[in-house]
Amino acid sequence: MGGKNKRKQQRGHVALLLLGGLVLLALGVLLFWLWLPLLIAVAAGGLVFVLLSQVGRIGWMLEGRRALRDPGLLMEDGRLRTPVWLPFYAMLAALVATACGWMVLFLLPDSLHPAEMVQMGTGLAGALVVLVAVWLLGQLSTGWSLLRQGQAWNARRMSPEWWVWAAIAFVPAMLAIGLLAPDRAGLQAWGLQWRGYDSQPLRIQLAPASHPEQARLRDAALLELVQPLLVQGSRRIRASMRSRHGTSHWTAALPARYRLQGDVLDIQLAGRLDPEGLQRYAQQLQQLGAGDPSALRWLVAAQCLPAPSAIAALSAAARRAQWAQMQACAQQRSQALQALGAQLQGQILQVELLPPAHYRPWPQRGGWQAVALPSGQEALNELPLLAH
């Protein structure tokens, strides 16, 4: 009997081991399936790094042949000194590989990965950049310390303590950058600001001010006058992704920009507005500066009425709420425009609608400022005046 019980226990242990192995295998397959896009990006970046490393390896081999003829290239323990250029080349290779891996992740089909994977990949890429920065700091610190001691820059290799500091900084950097990384709509907005986009320029010529205080009050009134136009001229960027994990939606904004230099206000609209309506808008702004009361009513309607496309997308209840909001806006803007019109009377000489042009706000700012827009997807979605 004792032998039979022992065999049963052994079979039970084997069954538990098999069950545990199957569970671990299933979890491994599930994690592989979930993390597949990130693994593909890491593999692509790793391949680029390996290829670039081969170039550095060839250079190091050539340096080793020189060491056979020049003992000064050897360290005190007889090992070959690390070439001065090699650590910096390795850092550059790591950064290039990181950029390639991130681009692969960003360009993968949307159906392949969940919505948060791009943010996770951005966090990993940012953490690698932090690691390279600590590595660079360690190399510079070690080299300068050796130079102050009268030794060669590469007489001693970097202390391992710097790698400990790099490892310590890696995890919090990945978490922080991953949490702060923009979503797909935000990335599209960033890309447009770097690459540039088609913009509608607008120029307002002002009358010269007699003293600085008058110019300050005039400029403040003018910016308040065109604030609704800047909001209307901003572009709402929507991004969606349908994957095996469901559908995700994001909203970001590409803000209109303005630059006030002397007696000229330049505006770069980022949204698509009706050309005829925009030309009429420019005319009414100029007439308001001339004291025409009819321009006041037109501007109130233009600044408070949402675009027809925005109204069409609303439900009946939302339209009633929007109508109440428009009435409150009209009352508020009517009072504000009366005060602004009186303050700017005789100050607006010309409002000129310039030909559309390609505009790139980054990295050259040149005094341009972006209009302040609310942050958060819900706040942006509640702006019916934001152009598409």
C-alpha cells in the first residue's frame, strides 16, 4: 500500500509540474503576443547597433595592430588602451539604433499593437538616451581626471561605478518619460511643427503709437480682439487606432501663432478656414478700427458661431446647449468688442490676407508665440470653434 501511495504522489507531482509548465508557457505566449511590437522594435534597433558595432570593431582591430609596433598604446596591465574615439562612437551607435528602433515601432501597423505601446517605446528610448548621457558624463569625467594627473585621456578605462549610476537612472527615466510621452495625436502635432504645414498668413498694420504706454495698451487690446480668430484658426488633430485590443481615440491641437513686432501683428493660422469668410473677417476687423458699428455685429456672430461641421456633428440636446452657449458668448463678446473697438479706433490701418505659405514653427521661433489652448482631450473636444 505504501508503494502505491508513493507512486500516486509522484504522479500527482508530475501532473502539477506539467500544469505549471503549461501555465507558464501560456503566460509566455501571451506576453510575447502583447509585447511583440516592442520586441520587433528592440530587435530592429539591436540589429542596427550590431552592424554599427562591426565598424567600431574593425577600427579597434586596426588600433591593436598599431599597438604591436607602439607599446605606448598599452595600459599598465598590458591590455590595449581603448581608443579615444571608440566610446563616443559607441554612444553615437546606441543613439542611432535607438532612433531606428523607435521609428520601426511608430511605423508598425496599428492593428499589431495596443494604444499604449508607442508611449512605452518612447519611455524605453528616452531611458536609453539617459543611459548614454550618464555614460558620456562618466567618460568625460574619467578623461579629464587623467589629463589633470598628466596622463593620457585613455590611460584608464571608465570606472564601473558609472554603469551603476546609469542602471539606477534607467528605470525611473523610462517610467517618467513613458508617462509623459505624447500619444499618437500629440506625436502628429509635434511632427507637423517640425516638418512644417500649409498656413494662412494674416498681417495687421497698426498706426504708430505716440508713447510706450499707449503702444502697450493698444497691443493688449489687439491681441484680445484677435484671440477668437487665433482659436478658430488652430487645427484639431484627431488620431484613432483599431487594434486587437479595441479602438482608441486621441485629440491634440496645432495652435495658431502670432508675432507682434513694432506696429505690425503677423498671424499664422494652422486650421482650414473658408477663404471668403476669412477675407470678410479681415475686412470687418479693419472696419471696426475705423469705427463702423456694423462690423461689431458681424464680428460677434463670427466669433461665437461654431463651424457648420461642428453643429452638424452634435445631437439635438447638444445643439440646444450649444445655442445657449452661443447666446452667452454673443452677449459677452458684444460688450468686449464695444470696448475694444473704442480703444482701437483709428489704430488699425490695414488688415491684409497674405497668400498661403508653408510654415515651420520649430526649431526657429523668431518671436512667434502660440495661442493658449486648453490642455486635455475633453477640453479640446469641447471647443466647437477649433478648425479642422
